[in-house]
Amino acid sequence: MSLYDLNAVDITGRNRSLAEFRGRVLLIVNTASQCGFTPQLQGLQSLYETYRDRDFAVLGFPCNQFGRQDPGSNEEISQFCQLHYGVTFPMFAKVDVNGPNAHPLFQYLKRQKPGAFGLRSIKWNFTKFLVDRNGRVVRRFAPSVPPERIEQSIRDCL
């Protein structure tokens, strides 16, 4: 199985195959609207604007599992991200990233790049996974790592 065999529902409710992102460098992030790291949305948008013409995309997946920091509906989340941070990168419907209902994408990402000490869980909002053009998960970044510190790794994949 590869990343491209998976599907996800986007924030508007449309089922999308991740195969549509084949050949692109991806930064996949579990987001939240009411988190101390929420301002990272601005940096993620900046990366997207800078590199999207070079086949780069940020994929945002809202998650309410950490401190209930994304309680709104998908429509509310979308409006918040656009209004406050100008988000235009692809956003997906709210998902679980841990536990028995974890989205298959995050199950896959965690298997490919476990966290500290080999743990296969996500510890908080804004954990970031960098995927190369071949669909290989090449790096995992902790929530505290700001988007601008990931830029060189993105350029290396491009």
C-alpha cells in the first residue's frame, strides 16, 4: 500500500483520492483553529504560495483530539482559516489522528515515520509530515517546529 492508494474527504465534503497529488512534494499537517500553534497556518500558507508552482502542496487535516481545540464544523473551520490566515491550500474534513478511529492516512504516516522513541502516535496539533515526489515520507516535524524551519527540507525534496 502507498499514500496514493488512500482517499480523504475534503473540507467541502468531496471524497478525493490522494493519487491526485502524485508527483508533488507534500507537507501533511494536522491542524487546529484554537491552538497556540494556530498562527503556523500563516507560515504554511506562505510555503504553499512560494512553492506551489514547483509542485508542492500543504494538506491540512483539522483534528479535535488535542484539548478540543477545533470544535467547529468543517464549514466553520474553513471560514476561520481563510478569514484569519488566508488559507488557500487544500483542507480536508476533520479527522482523528490517533486511536481506533484514526484516519487511514495518519495510520500510514505514523507507520512510515514514528515519533520520538518509535512511538506511533501524534502528540499534538501541527505535527507535520514531509512527503517526497515518490510518496515516501521523508521527515516528521514536531508541532513546535515552525514552517519556516521546514523550508530547506522542502527545497531539498523539490
